[in-house]
Amino acid sequence: MHISPSQRPRRFRRSRRINPALPGAVVAVTGGARGIGRATAEAFRAGGARVAIGDIDAELADKAVAEMASTPGPAVVGLPLDVTDRSSFVTFLDTAEHELGPLDVLVNNAGIMPTGGFLDETDSTTGQMLDINLRGVLDGTRLAASRFVSRGGGMVINIASLAGVAGIPGLVTYCASKHAVVGLSEAAYRELRNTGVHVAAVLPGVVRTELSAGAELPPWLEGFTTVDPTDVAEAVVHAATTRKPKLTVPTRLGALLAVASLLPPGAQQLLERFTRLDTAFLHADPQARATYHNRLPGVR
């Protein structure tokens, strides 16, 4: 575990109306050692928040914290976290609060995206996707919201996907998990909005990370659908500051998918072929995907 600066802040009571992007807020990010998670942690820290990074790869989390701590800013701590283990999640939140103070924001970012044919998918792969992408988000949302309700306020931001409002060949179980995250976020937002607890979902398109490597999209479409992790991080901070319940990244892609959903099935099929979304993930470059797939726990 690594914390910077070395002097830990005193615990204190905070206002239920605190803006979580302002200095003094405490933010916890799951899957925070790389990609969207790390960019999000850096964005909140740049806004003055103290940040706890949780990741299954504790060594990588420590490395990320050491690199972040090389620049001036609020405290940042790296902690081990297995989102599929509820007790690990409880320990992560408890330790983050012990080190940094009462939590204001939880960003449920941890997720995996194996690609390939649905009929070829193993039970192990299916189970891992559902455990990490869905159960981890359910547990995190419930655990954080329980703390927030007793304090009169707090925020949970769930990283979903635009695959959570669309159906993409080669991503059947991933789409199922992200549809569920969108649904749970919308329902929890409505159920908890009168308690002072805010729940939001951020839906990125194709993000330039290892997770989406090898997708065979036309160059012209990549410019329209693809974003950087920092773009998603900005949207997460924006969701925290504006308290909007749902944001898409990029906005134009969310609008396109909404329009496409209104087309008749035949027209939708033609659009999928034109954009190559019918094969982009179903027949993704196996060599480009190998590094990512090989490090996923339980995925075969």
C-alpha cells in the first residue's frame, strides 16, 4: 500500500451538500490502476479530491499511485480490491475511509470485455463477466449507498457502456452485463434520490485502451465512435459536478444509437454491415486481443 503525502488527514464531518469535485472530497475508484479508472482518479485528484485506487493488481495500483504522487496534489492511496469478493470490497472502502476520511464518491469502473462468438464462450468466461461487470457494481453501489444514506449524502457513478443500450455481435454477455448496469443505475437513482444519495451512469463508446484492442472498425467510424480514457474521465467528473443521472461519451454516438434503434430491422442490419459493427468484435484480431485475454482471471 502506498499513500501520498505521508501525513494522513484528520477525520472530519463533512457537509451533505459538498460538491464531490471540489477540494476536500474523497473519491474511491475501482479498477483504478489502468485505463479509464486511472484517468478518472487523476481527473478527480486534479480537481482537488483525495483518491483511493482499488485494483485486483495491487502491484500495478502501487505503481500508479507512485507515478501520480510524483506531481503535487492531494493524497492518493492504492489498495488491493477484488470486486467479486464482497468482503474485499468492504475492506477496500473501510481502508480508504481510514486513510483519507469519509467517502463522498464511489466510481464503479472495474470491468472486463472478452470478445468472441457467444456459442463458443465458456461457462468460466460468462461467470467472470457477470461477477465483475454486474455483481461487483451491485455490491459496490449497495455498500457505498448504505454509508451515504446514514450520512445524508454521497454519490455512486457506474461506468456502463453504449453497449448497454445496443446489441453488438461478439459481445453478447458483455452487452447483457452493461444493459443490467444501466438498468440498476436508473432504478437506484430513482429509489435513492430523496435520501441525498445520487446514482449516475456514464456510457462510453469505444475507448482507446487494451480492452478494445483489435476491433476491426472502419477508419472513418473510429473517428466518430472512439474516445480516450481522459474523455471518459472528464465525463465522470462532469456527472459528479452536475449530478446528471446519465451521460454518454461521445454524446454524438449516443444520439446515433438512439436514432438507429428507431429504424426497422432491415435498415438496422444494413447499417451494421456498413459500419462493420456486425463483425468488428465477433472477428476481432486475435493477436491484438491475446495480451488482454491472457491476463483476464478465469477467462478461457
